[in-house]
Amino acid sequence: MTARHHTVCVIGVGPRGLSVLERLCANARSEPQDGTVHVHVVDPYPPGPGKVWRTDQSRHLLMNTVAGQISVFTDATVDMRGPLEPGPSLHEWAVTLVSGELGGDHPAHVLQEARELGPDTYPTRSFYGWYLRWAFQRIVDCAPTNLTVTVHRSRAVALDDDPEAGDGTRQTVVLSDGARLTGLDAVILCQGHLPAGPDAAEREFAARAAQWNLTHLPPANPADVDLDVLAPGMKVLLRGLGLNFFDYMAQLTVGRGGSFTRIGGRLVYHSSGQEPRLYAGSRRGVPYQARGENEKGAHGRHEPLLLTAEHVARLRRAGGRSGLDFKDDLWPLISREVEAVYYATLLRSRGDTHQAQRLKADYLEARGAERRTDAVLEAYGIGDKDRWDWELLARPYLNREFAGPRDFTGWLLDHLRQDVTEARSGNVSGPLKAALDVLRDLRNEIRLAVDHGGLHGDSYRAHLDGWYTPLNAHLSIGPPARRVEEMIALIESDVLRIVGPGMRVQADRTGYTVSSPLVPDSAVRVDALVEARLPVITLTRTDDTLLRHLRDTGQCTTYRIRKRSGQMYEADGMAVTERPFRLIDAAGHPHPRRFAFGVPTESVHWVTAAGIRPGVNSVTLTDADAIARAALARGSAHGQDVHTGRGLIHAK
């Protein structure tokens, strides 16, 4: 067999890039012993943690996944062609860290968190970064003897066909430090969240704020933002009540020296005097729901009852080129499955396990008219006050009138306390949180239905992008209950005030006026505005130099989804083929040596930011394996790389 020599470049080495590297190493073991693999990894931040999970960020920032459900490594459930090479989950790594099995030198605060971490604890983001840093080193140390990794602590700014090859068989990557990586057989983009420019409305708002010299912090990862401009006592508005809101809330309170203590079962905030006066709001007007306390262990998940992979395949075959309609074809299955789990868990919480199983089966069979499901519920004694209501979950203040800010705040505190109570009931035992966790557990099946143009363009835009994705985020990917408890304590201590639903913001020469149309007399003046959200995922407005180069030279393009009218909807993620996700150029041609993985391909794929979970056949792991194998298939029988043995090289 002719020896093959591979030179691969991985751009972006956070969790996804790390997974691709691990799969390159695993699959390289089957290469002939006289062949070589040289992997260039390119990231201005340390490989493994990357920028988002870097180890030096504030330890007040938490993950929203429990430690036992986080991993980097493959396991026996992963359905892939490449070899299985298991490794520890984040929690398992923490256990071995405490026992001393791993050796190494870790700061005292890392060892302390490892000692305190349980499988159902929410770790700090920096602790996850330490795990990723260790995983990178382990992957390199355990790489096959014919594989070398070179680390480039720089940013990729251009990618082109190698002009010396002439036929597009080799690739060249240019780095921000001037280095050129040439003779590459394959390039894999794994960049994660990227900066983006504002749209027209955002640009106009930001321009007015700048013209009047107002403090305005644009969308960003809160860990990257200099918050020193927000002085103690300054009135600051956080626009957004999702996960970024909770990060800013922590940074501007306990991050400023404040503290929480529990007094008589109630969390109380003790101010440091260094906090700004916080106001917050959003269109929905209430924060993401707290995650139910985990009762599923590391690997447990709701097994699909209606929206199975087999049923999705039948739907897609029947939909053909015209595509599925989310509201007509998928939502009835998702909603009925969630509701069935809720009602069955409700009966089980009353001690009637046998009736619960029968109710679930009967409810799932009650297709069609609402009166059929009503008849089932009446037969099992489910009264009106216990009926599931999607509209009320999405907007819990529906049909309420508020007399003013105090009335709204009183209602909101009751709502938040109830949310904490529901979360403490668990994601198996608690009817509400068990049902909402089904949304999280069905993500893989929903991906099978909607990825790669599974929906027609109008349904993707209106139903998935415009309605279900934000609803799913609000209900199923919220913060730990601890964060909502802290929010309650901050409201009670008058450090934080939530403005109300449908929040409006107006800027003038002296500051901002904030109000809610549903809360009379809610208008308040603030000095600074923080956009408490991440930048949108967009190729047309990306601020990433590499993607701009590829876009402007026609080497990549936005993803377009066919509408039933025959016209195309431009979804604005980066277009790639089906697995192994080859990059598509402006002429519609896939490049055989370029691959893109993760967040920038959102719209081709759904919920690309979800992490690797052990024991559930993680789609991220199967995707990473497919990409690695495709990249290694592009090797050549000539031009052996100068690096021919296992090792780690740090480029100068």
C-alpha cells in the first residue's frame, strides 16, 4: 500500500475544533505506519478552551449544563465509522483531579471546585476551560506516532486554493501574524460564535448614542466586555432577559463584591455599594425559565414517542422538494409529546403510576380535534386549573392588567418564586419541568426534520426562526434555579428592577427612557444601555476577517431555502453540503477540501451551539468523526510533510 501523507488545518480550537482533532487522531491510527499526518491548529486563544471557555474568565459565570452531561470524548452509544476512544466526562475528570490520578499543577481554586462538584452541579465556565485544556493535552499526548500537531496562536485571515498547485488540490491559509500555511490537503473551519456588524436599525440606534456620547455596549459575550464604564450607582439598562442577562447580572453584583446568604430558607443579597442600579427588560418581559434539577443522571433522556427518527424520515420523504411545514407537520407531534409527559407526570406525582401510563397512551392516541384530548383529560380527572397552556407559558402575564410598577413587580416575584419551586421539583418528578425537558431531549429529532432544507423557506423563517427557536430557548435552555433565586433577591434588595413586557427604549441627548406599554407609569431614565445578547449569526454582516474574505471572493455563500412559491429565502448562515459539511461557493459548488462545522452554519443546521453530551449518541461527535474521515481521505501519496513523528509544536 502506498504511504499517504496528510496535512490538515483546523481553524478554531474550542470544543468543536477539539472534537475534530480528537477524531483526526483516532482515525489516523488506521493509516499505514509509513504515512504521516500533520495537523495545524489555528486559534489566537489557547487550544481546547478557545476564547469562550478560557480559564482566566470570571468564576462568577456558570454553564447551563450539569457536569455529568458534559464531555469531549466518544462512548459506546456513538454511531460512527471511526474508532471508539473513550475518555472522562467533565465530572469524571473532576473526580480524578481530586484523587490525584492525573497529576499536573492546577490552581487552588480549580481543585476546590473539583472537590465541590457533583454530577448535577453547574460548573463555572472557567472550570470547563481547564477540562478542555487538559483534554487537548491528553489528545496530543495519546496521538498515534505518525501524527504531529502544530499550534499557531494567531488568527486565520484568508483561505485560498494554493496557486502553486494550480488545480485546487492544495490549500493555503494566511494568518494575522503574516505566516502562510501552504500545501494543505484539507481545511476545517470550527470558529464558533463570531463578531457581527449591526443591521440598519441597530446601526442607526448606535449612531445616535455615539452622537450624543451615550454609554451603549453592543451585543457581545459578557466575559469579553469591559464593564468598568458602568460606575457604581449608575442607572444601567440590560436589554434582554436570556442567558446573557444572567451573566451580566452576576458580573455587576457578586462580581462587584456583593454576596448572597440564605436566611431562613430565603436568599438575601448584601450589597457592596459598587453595583450600578440595574434595570432590565425584553419583548417577552420575563426571564428564561429555570432548568429543572437534573434527575436523569448523565445519560438519561426522554425517548421520542411520536417524533421518532423513523417518523421524521417518512415525513421528509413525503414532503419531497417542497419541504415540511413546521406548524402543520412537526409542531402537533412536539406539543402532544410534551403535553403527554406533563399529564402523565402530574398523575404520577399524585401517586397513580398505573393511571399515568394509561393516560399517556390515550393522550398520544387522541389526534386531531381539541375535543378529543379534552375528553381524555376529563376521563382522568384533569381539571381546568391543571391544563397545559402554551400561550400562558410563553407569556405568563396574559390577560392581566397591572396598576403600575409595584403591582407588576409583586406579580413577577410570585412568578419567579413559583418557577424556582417547579425547578426544585426536578426534570423527572416535577410535571412542568419534566415536560419542558422533553423539548431539550427532542432536539436531535427536530434537527433531523429541519436541517438541510427540511422545511420550506416560509416556514423556516416564520415558524422555526421567528417563533419556535426563541420559545424553545425561553422554556428549555434557561439558567440554573440558583440564578433565578439570585434575581429574586436582587429585586427584593432594590438593586434590580424589571421594566415589563414589550419594553421600549428611546435615546436622547441626556440618556435613555425605558418603559413598558403594559405597566402604567413604568417609564424610567437610565444612563447606560447594555445589549444583553450575543451577536447574531450572519455571513452577510460578519466581522470575522476570514469569513469576509471567503464571502467577498465568492468562496462561500449564504444558505438559501426554497419556498413553496419557488423563490428562495436567504437564511444568512454559511452554506455547506450534507455531512461531512463541505463549504459551498457562490456558484453553488462544494469544495472537496474545505469543511465548516458549528455555529456559523446555523440555518443549515439547527441549535449549533449545543454541547457534547455523553451516553446519548451525540450528533456533534458523529459529525466530527465524519469530517475528520473526509479530511484524511484528501491526503496525497507525495510531498511528505517535514514533521513525521508524534508531538506538539508551538509555531513561533
